[in-house]
Amino acid sequence: MDLRKIPVWAWPLAAGAATLLAALALMILLEPGRGAEPPRAGQVQVSGRADIGGPFELVRHDGVTVTEADFRGRPMLIYFGFTHCPDICPMSLVIMGDALARLAPAARARIQPVLITLDPERDTPEQMALYVASPAFPEGLVGLTGTEEQVAAAARAWRVYFSRAGEGDDYLVDHTSIIYLMDSDGELASVFTHGTTPEALAEALQRFLEEERV
């Protein structure tokens, strides 16, 4: 899908269509067991172990190289996007931030929000640091970048589609728009498709945190 061939007002609709297809593919991949509670609007629940996520090595927005081990012990909300994204990425991060802000401070502190760039050519650690500092985004948002190979490996691990669209310095990156919830052990807990409301995301996070304490 080349966003440059689509009117600006239709970009969210186009991204939503691509994300719906990705969500359907994820549901097939995850194969929830029979009798499981049907997924809520915008949420794909996970039954059993899913082959999503895994080891990675990336560079944090402060220039420090990190791996998945650095995030163990804390659930993560992960979004793949890029800082030059005109609306879909910032909208998703605003929704993520709004949802987290609805949680009690102690609950909110348990979850680490993460943005992994799909545009390492332009998204240097310095660029990521400026971007994740936006007050509109989740508090404590961590930006991760790296080499093209490192970013591509992370995208493959999370089954993220992305493709450069356009030429020159003002190109876009077509990509699926999904928020991943990983548990404290780095295993996939849920995915939330484009268009999930802050209210629905906050409710799902609260349920997840309550269940993880058990």
C-alpha cells in the first residue's frame, strides 16, 4: 500500500484496512483454543504460547545498546512506527499514553511503553530522544532504533510488515499499526489493532495486570 497514492484524509482508513488484515493473520497464527472468550473490539487475545516476539538487540534513544533481557520483569506495550509518520503513529502513541494515564499510578508504573522504529536511516538515537519526549506520548516512553539489520530482525520477530514508500528524503514507511502487550517474561499477552480506543486499552491493561498478580 503506497500512502502517497492515497489522499491524506484517507490514510487512517487505509492503515486500518492493512491492520485488519494483519490482525486476521495474527488470529489465525495464534489459534486460540475452543471455548476461549471472544476477543473484544480491537483486541486479539492469546491462548497458549504465540510465536511473536523474541530476542533482539537494539539501541535505546540515549545511545545505549539493549536486549530483551533489559526489559525482563516488566510488561511492555510495544508499537512499531517511525518519527516522520504524519498521523497514524502519533495517534497510536497518544492512545497508548491516554490508556496508561487512566490506570492508577502504581499500575501504570508496572508497564514499560516502547516505540521501535521502522526507519533506522532517519531515526537516530538523537531523533528518537526528541520524539519520545513529547508530552502527548506515554510517560517514560522508550525509543529503540539500530542498524537496518537489527530493526528488520525485530520486525520479523513481531511479524510486522513494513515497506519504504517514495523516494528522496521525505519518503514514508508503510507498516501495520498494532500495539503489542508482552508479559513480564517477554511472552505475547495480547495485541490491539489500529482504532482501539483508550478506554478499551486501559480496561484490557487493568485486567491483564490483575491476572498477572495471581
